[in-house]
Amino acid sequence: MTQSQTDLRNGPDVNGLFGAFGGRYVAETLMPLILELAREYEAAKIDPAFNEELAYFQRDYVGRPSPLYFAERLTEFCGGAKIYLKREELNHTGAHKINNCIGQILLARRMGKKRIIAETGAGMHGVATATVAARFGLQCVIYMGTTDIERQQANVFRMKLLGAEVIPVVAGTGTLKDAMNEALRDWVTNVDSTFYLIGTVAGPHPYPAMVRDFQAVIGKETRDQLQAQEGRLPDSLVACIGGGSNAMGLFHPFLDDTSVEIIGVEAAGHGIETGKHAASLNGGVPGVLHGNRTFLLQDDDGQIIDAHSISAGLDYPGIGPEHAWLHDIGRVQYTSVTDDEALDAFHKCCRLEGIIPALESAHALAEVFKRAPTLPKDHLMVINLSGRGDKDMQTVMHHMEQSQQEKH
Amino acid sequence: MSRLQTRFAQLKEQNRAALVTFVTAGDPGYDASLAILKGLPAAGADVIELGMPFTDPMADGPAIQLANIRALEAKQNLAKTLQMVREFRKDNNDTPLVLMGYFNPIHKYGVPQFITDAKAAGVDGLIVVDMPPEHNGELCDPAQAAGIDFIRLTTPTTDDVRLPTVLNGSSGFVYYVSVAGVTGAGAATLEHVEEAVNRLRRHTDLPISIGFGIRTPEQAAAIARLADGVVVGSALIDHIASAGSDQQAIDGVLSHCAALSEGVRNARR
């Protein structure tokens, strides 16, 4: 099969811009650090020793490659497209987050940093960060909103077991955005000692590109695995999007393959029309927050509106700038699914495949249930099963009890 | 000459530093905030920084975060902040006024419209925390073309290699953030400030104001001996946070301002 070659994988430019999105909108105190980080990352990226070490930890510590699994029962149930799951939930710590954490911790060590800070929403990035900090014997501080601490207690406990200090953030709605503000305040205060390990493809340059590169192993493996199993490229890719790191990791290696349809799924919460959602592209407009220009949920005065999603990991009012650009140029199609649709998909995946998905990943599955039945049987669809659902037991239980009560 | 140039030139002749005060527009409400703003020059403020409230003030400590929340809960927005400046200018044409904040509300308002309206309202300068020189084309250049100064923050992490980049395009004055950290944090040592001022003077002829962590008249006086301006924010805003009424908030801020002014005015005698 011939492939059309375009050049959508070359971004960002030297200023960290993907089209009009991205950049480095940070306080001056942080600028020298961010410039230094960019230089260090550029050097590490082409250093064979760094890449060998990264490959070693990906294989023996994270457990890569993750399987590309033919989901036979999901495929039968949908009666259309042939569905493959990229099993990122089988990674060490139960999600794709560790791919990026391993990369950044090796960089932090290379830069001689002794203290790691991170923000977390669902807690998966916090757990992955605490994990790698423990592995390399570095001090670790995790900022987490009080609302998220409440709904993700198991992950809070995990982080503490791993030796991290979890600092509750009460500001705002106590979710991911507020945790990120607080992490930035810590960083600005502890500039010399501290490495800020951002968990998604957002923030000031070079973070969006760097996190994408560390996550792109997902798409690269998928490409090889599907080639081995089916002898060709997929026809479509589906992934959920909060900040967008698991999606970017799957999508990026396929951006120039114009035959591959790419679908990102945002969290519509109670429905986009209700205003209670986390769909930055479908329900937001461009603005500047947390170091980058991107689509944001904001009011007429440019004040940031709190996101809502049943899934703590998608509960963020922005999105990575590369996604904003891919949306702008129309290469990736961004849809959204509601809390209820995600929960329905969550239950179906449990029963049909014996896999309990994270509520984040259930958003991608919900889109599959809408889309796959309408497609021909030779259509190859790959879904990024970005995380496992163990952390979501409390949320799902709570929701099931509520809907029971509503029935009575 | 701009109001900022005139003011710093006058004070240089008088051999004293400027007291630069920061309050957040609309904190604790529009009317009380306007009363504070109008009262600051008589209470000894030489330059006024007026904060534009934002939901996510990433470089600010707890005092200014809360000020932002109070202002937003009282329905302050950028249009009202510009309205406050217009009302202030009705009976004050001398005190330089600088708007300080984050880029997103300006971005949403629309940069060209904002610059037009700010200029018309009587705004003299802008400090936009998350707008480094790497993005000069978006706000700094058009603001300066319209005659609005763009004041840069320089910090302990801004080394000699980077300083020219930061100062290139700075105007009005240079704001030295004396500690790496958020607003309201601990104070820098005088040795550090003196060294920093000397370093900055090698790179620029602009007046140098020092901020972050300065709370008392004594601290203000000590800094006033070293620099051209002393910035106080969180310590003033604390009077709003602890006030039982609007009048207490107004009185608290203005009396603290008067005490700071006393310190600054007597510093070099």
C-alpha cells in the first residue's frame, strides 16, 4: 500500500509553536529553567546512552511492549469494525503515564536534580511519578486537588506507600488545574533543586513535545504489531483526551499516514450544552494558561471555567497545544462522550472482555460503541486502553448506588 | 515624557525612591476598591500597580490569590478594571498607573481593543507576568507602539546572558523580583538586593524597583536606600483580608501605605 507523505510530525518550531498553539507563556523566574530543560532534552534525545537506558527501563521495569490485543467479543458485539485494544493498562502502575515518567526521571537525573514535583488529577500520574522517584531515590512531592483526593483515595495511599509527600490543594475546585497552579508555584520557589515532571502534553515548551516523544512508543509499537498481525496500517485510531498524552502517544506516529482516520474523544460530562463538561476543543476557545496557548474553557472575561467529568483524569479545562493545532487543521477529529455513555461502555468492557478499564479509557470505548457497528468488517480500529479501572471502583460504586436510588 | 518617566525623574531630583503599591482591582468590591485607588496618592503612593483579577494567578502567593478570588466573586472583570482607571483619572492626572496581571483576560478581550481602551482610560504601563520577551510581538510591541510602557520582571534566575533579552523592549521601569518564589514570600537579604541592583545598572538606565517580600516601613526604607522604587503588595492586601467592613479595608490599606511612605521618604536622610 502506498502512503501519502505529509510533514505533520515535525512540530513544534523553535519557539515551541504548533501553528498558533503552544509557546512558552511563563513567569521570568522559570524562563531560564525552561530554556535549559529544552537544551538538555535536545541533547539527551540524540544520546545513544540515554536512549539505551530508556529502552532498558521501558522493557524490564515498565513491561513494554504492551500487547496489541484483538478484542474478539467487543468486535462481535459491535458487529462491524475489527477492534484492537492497545493494552497500556498492563504497564507497571496500570496506565500509560509511566512511559513519560521514566523518560523524564532519567532526564532529571542527568540534570542533577534531587527533588521531583508533579501535579496529578486521577492520581495515575502521581503514582507513576512517585514510583520512578522511589526507583531512583529522589525526593518526591505531589500536588493534588482536595476533590480528587476525595475520589481517588486508593491512589493517594499508593503515592504515600511509595514515599511521596501528597500536598492537598484547596484552591479553585480542588482538581487538576489547581494542582498544576500549585506545582508551578512550588517550582518558581525551588528553581535550583527541583524538576517539574509534567504528566501530559501541555505546559510550556518543551513539555508538550517531550511528553509526546516519550509516549510515542505507544503508536510505534502499535504500528509494528498491527503490521505483524494484519500486514497493514489501521484504518482508524481512537483515544480519550484530557490533556491528551495517551492520545498523542498513539496518534503521532500515524499523523502522516493520510489513510488513517484519527479520533480523539473528549469528556462531555453532563453534556456540552449543560456547561458541565471538560471538552476544551468542542466547548472552549483559544487562550493562554499554564504556559501554552491552546483551547480553554473560559468565560467572556477570560476567566477559566472549572471542568467537569466523572473521570478525574479528564477533568482539566485545557488540552495539549498539538491537539489544538491538529483540531485547527482538521487532521484529527475530536468528538465527545458524556459521563453516562462512558459508564455504559465501562460496564460493557468489563462483561465482554473481562477487562476493567479506567473511566478515562471508557470514554474512548464509548466512541467505539457508537462508531464500530457502522463500519465494514475489514475496518481495523485500534483503541488506546490507556489505564485500568481499579482506581475508579469508588466512583463507579457511588454512581451505581445513585442510579439504583433514582429507579426506586 | 510619560507619567512614569516624569515621576521617576522628579523623585530622582528629590533624592528619594518611589513607593510603588499593588492592590487588586475590585477587591473587596468595586466601590471600596475604587476608594482605595483614589486614596493611595494622598497616602503616599508614588506609582500604582493595579491587579487585573484572574482565576489562576500562578505566580502569586496566598494573599494575592485570595484577593483575586474576592474580586472575581464581587463580579470584577477587565472592563470594570478599565472603568476604575477612568474614574481614577477624573481627579488624578499625575500618578502613574500600571496594570498588572496575566495574559488570558487580555487575550480574550482582544489585544488591539485592550490597548486602545487602556490608553484611553489613562493606563501608563503593563506588567503581564506570563508574557516573556519570547512573545514580544503579541502584546509588548503593540502596547509600546501605542505609548504604553511594558515593564519586565527580572529575577534571581535571570543571568547576565539572559538579561539583555529581558531588558530589550522593557520601558517605564524594571521590576526586580528579589526572591525566586511567589508574591508575599520571604524577603531577600539586603546584600542580595544591592548586588542585584548593581548588576542591573550595568545593563540598563531604567529606574529599578524591587518587590516581593517587602512588608514593613523599615524594610521599605532599607530597600529605598538601594533602589529607585519599592513595591509593596501582599502586606497592603492583608488589611483587606482581615477587615470587618469596607471602611476598615480602606482605612487599613491607606494607613499602612502612609506608614510605608514615611519610611521611604525618610530613608536617605
